[in-house]
Amino acid sequence: MDEADPRLIAAAVQGDRDAFSSIVRVYQARVLRYLQRLLGDRTLAEDVAQEVFLRCYRALPRYGAEGKFSTWLFGIAHNAGVDAIRQRARVRRTTAALRPRRAQQPDPSVRVELAEALEQLPPKLRAALLVVEVLGLKYREAAEVLGVPEGTVKSRVSHARERIVAWYADDAGANDALS
């Protein structure tokens, strides 16, 4: 992953707003892509991306140059994404409690793609897979972003891959049965 110029980062840490704007331009698309895949909702991802850069700006004085800036930034993005997932779950639980219960029939004609397979993963597995596969971070860097040991990242990525393969196998089996 390309890093922003360290002089630009240092200037932003010192309060240079133009330098921070340049940093946003360097990372904006990658942060948005990560959040879109993590959250499965482009509009929500755009909102959370704005929140990420706001949090980043506020936390810049605490940034220590001992690690990669991108790792630090994607840690902020991950935490903001997890916060959004939790908020969305709270809203869904609240609205579900307010609505009368009715049976929902799954639509067998709907074709499921990778985005839906990702949505089926628990958030921890989804986040680990996205950080490694989409962002292309090494397991060590992913561990820093996610705030877990490197072995945990490896395990989560492995489990996520297994579940996606199984999901596709189940989907292919269902499609063969329909043919």
C-alpha cells in the first residue's frame, strides 16, 4: 500500500490543514472501499469515511511515527466501521421490536454474489478478510489495525475463506438442483 509522504504527515501533525487535506486525498478512496465492503452499504460507508477522517484529524497530535500511518488510519477506519455495525444492529433490533412479527419467505430466485457472502460472515471474520485481501495488508499490519494478535488474524482469515468457499459450494449445489 502506498504511503503518504512522511513530510506531509509530519506537517499535518503540526496542524497544517493543507497537508491534512492532501493526506485525505491519498487515502480517501481506499478507506471508502474498505468501509463499503465492511458495511455492505455505500451511503453508510461514505458517512463513516467522513467520520474516520474527522477522528483522524482530532487524533493527529497523538500519532506516533513509529508505525505506518496507513496502519494507524485503517485502525481508526476499522473502529469506526465496527461502531457503525453496532449502531445499525441496535437500530434493527429497535425497529424489529416495534414492528409486528410476520413470517418472511426467502426469495429463491435471488442470485447471491460475493457481497452477500461477505455479509453472511460475522463482523470479526469479515473485517479480517477485508483488511488482508482487499487492503492487501500483511498479517502483522492487519493485527495492528484490528487490535488483535497476528495469529488471531490468520485464524479469522482462514475461517472466513472456509465459510465463503462453503457458501459458494452450497449455492452451486442449490443451483444444480434447480437446473
